[in-house]
Amino acid sequence: MPNSPPATMRDTLIGRIENYFEFSVLGTNWRTEVLAGFTTFITMAYIVVVNPAILHEAGMPLAAVTAATCLSAAIGSILMGVMARYPIALAPGMGLNAYFTYSVVKGLGIPWQTALGAVFLSGVVFVLLTVTGLRQKILRSIPHELYPAVAGGIGLFIAFIGLKNSGIIVANSSTMISLGNVRSPETALALFGVLLVAALQVWQVRGGMLIGIVGTALSGWTLGLVHWQPTPYNLSAITATAFKLDLRGALRFGIFEIVFIFLFVDLFDNLGTLVAVTKKAGLIGSDHEIPRVDRILLADATATICGSLAGTSTVTSYVESAAGVAAGGRSGVTAIVTGLLFLVALFVAPFLGVLPSAATAPALIVVGSLMLSTISEIPWQDPLVAFPAFLTLIMIPLTYSIASGLGFGMIAYAGLRLIRGRFRREDWLLYVLAILFLLRFVYMGKA
């Protein structure tokens, strides 16, 4: 039959792809990876709407930043999947985009073009740190005893974000937070979503996370709880921000502090996310090493450079990748699928607003609960580890920052070992980083 050779070639090609992504070693398959990629994308699709809204306040054109957000997320996620073969998606980071807009552009009066130049420089420094191996050494300096606490802390962080976005918890001037109005239709829809996603997990339904998100969204649309109005958008709008960064302005004296903060916060947010997601996915070796870590870090650094060239703030690994891992994603195919969906989003970006937070928040809450399983690995009977682990666990959600939570844990870990007389010369980088974190907290006046 004339069709036989192409079929054989196709089977051989698919087999090579599966071998490259180690499907048999990881115990995964195409269906699981594709579903996981869809789950990660839907869980973090809000960034396509939220990131442009934040950067627009810095004076950046809304449609241009929307396109830049989709493009940078696509490039970063596909790079991560192909180069590093991990199920970790990337996109412009929340928190760093707020720092870009409110602290740098609005607070210091720096033009957004110059701020983009600072983001570009931080990405270049990231690449240099990775190529020279220093970034890998920084990762190894994080005590492996704190890995479970980082994963658990990010689990609480994810759940906290989900509870906040769904209206289940709200701000309170007296108690900081309190229970929201559960009689609100949107909050009630989110609670239904939590129950639906959790039930599908209990029944071990394949793709349960994705089914739960879509089912909750469909319920919201049916009941008229989704209020959405598309905004004008054209793919060619990206030309208003692409390659508009001002490197000469960013290199002027006084901008280095901004570059350092972009670098510092992204570095430890990224490392914390990396530790948490790989820990939950069971991809950390018995020697506490993360395989191909140099490729992971290089993909992240390259994505930040590409993002600044396209016209958006720092691109980083996303904690929502844990949703894809919870759905069974184990290989880089998960990240590639997510990246391809962001490419599709380039053409339909405004329509992503039809996904209400009440539909995506339940997935974050359930994923947060699943990630807490790692804390059983913490030796709670040993105060030298237990207290730093507790600080890491609790401060990540309470400071709303992975980097700050990790900083508190590392300061406590280093300080207690010094007090106990457990100083080891080979741990010198741990103490240097603890001092840097301490100086950052003192200098900034807040975590």
C-alpha cells in the first residue's frame, strides 16, 4: 500500500518524540500531557487580561501589551518544554508587573521604555549567571530540607489567590481578611466549582481539573453570571511596544537599583516555583538535584529578554503550572501545549475574558491542597529545620511573595545554624544569600 511508508515514518517520528520527552520513564502519554497543558493554560489565562491592565497604567498601549503578553508566554513556555523538558509554563510575572508600573514608572517617574530596558538588562544578567553556573549554585545553596516547605508554602499561596479571586475571602480593615459574602452569586458559583473539582479528583477522573473549570464556566454562562465586554484588539498593535525599550536610558546611573530588584525578586520567585513544581511532580532526584536545571534557568532568562523586546515586564515560571502537574503533566509536552495555546490566544486574546475567576479559582484552591502533601517530609522534631520550614511555609502566602517567604526561611536556617555552632565552610553561599535577603528587607522596609 502506498500509504504504508508514511505511516511507518510517522510512527518512528512519534516514537522519537516520546523517547526525547521520556514518556515511558515518566509514566505519561499524549492524552495526559495535552490535557495537562490545557489545564495549565486555562488556569493562568487570566494573565492575558490582567497583565495588560496593570502595564496600561504605566502608559503602555493596552492592545500592544496584550499581544506582547501572549507572545512572551508562548515563547517562554515552548522554550521550557523543548529545551528543559519540564511541565512548567512561563508568562509575565504578577508582582513584578506591579513593581514595574507602580514603583518604577509611576513612583520614580521613569518612562516605560526605560523600565523595559531595565527588564532586558536583568534578563541578560540572568543569562550570564546561568552560563557561568552561579545561578545553579544559588539553587543548590537553598537547603534541601526547605524544599517541602517551599512547595507547601506555594500551595497555600495558590489557594490564597484562589480564595481571594473567588470572593470567598475578602479584605477587612479590622482583621485584614475575613469571609466574603457567600450569598453572592459569583462566590456561590466558585464554591460550586471547588466542590465539583474536588469531587472529580476524589473519583480520579482523568482531566478532572479541566472538566471542573469548564463545567463551572458553563454554569456561570448559563446562569448569566459572566459579564464580559470585548475590547478593541488587533495583532499588529504589538508594534507600539515591540523593540521600544530604551537601553541607553536604562544604563544611566541610578537605574541599577531597579535592575537589581527585577533580578533579585525574579531569581528567587523562579527558584521557589521551580523547587515546588518539580517536587510535586516527583522530578527531583534522590540526591536533591533537579536534572537539566541549567536548561530550565536558561529558558527562563531567555524568555525575560524576549518579553522585554516584545514589550512586557519580567517573564517568569508560573505557580499555576502546578495545576497541570496535578492533572498528570510530567514532561515538556505539557509546557509546549500551554505555549501553543498562548499562540492561539494572540488571535483571540479579548475572548479570554469570558473565563470568569469563579471558574479558575476553584482549581487553584484544590491544587493548593494537593501541594500541602509535601510538608509531611519536613522533620518537625528537629527545631533547626522545623522553625525555618515553618517560616517559609507561612510567610510565602502572608507576604504574597515566594521570594520573601524563601528569604525568611533562609535567614532563619542560616542564623540558627550559626547560633548552634553548625557553620560549615562549604555553605558560605547560603550565608551570603541570607545576608542579602536581610539587607533587602531592611533597605526596602518591607518584605
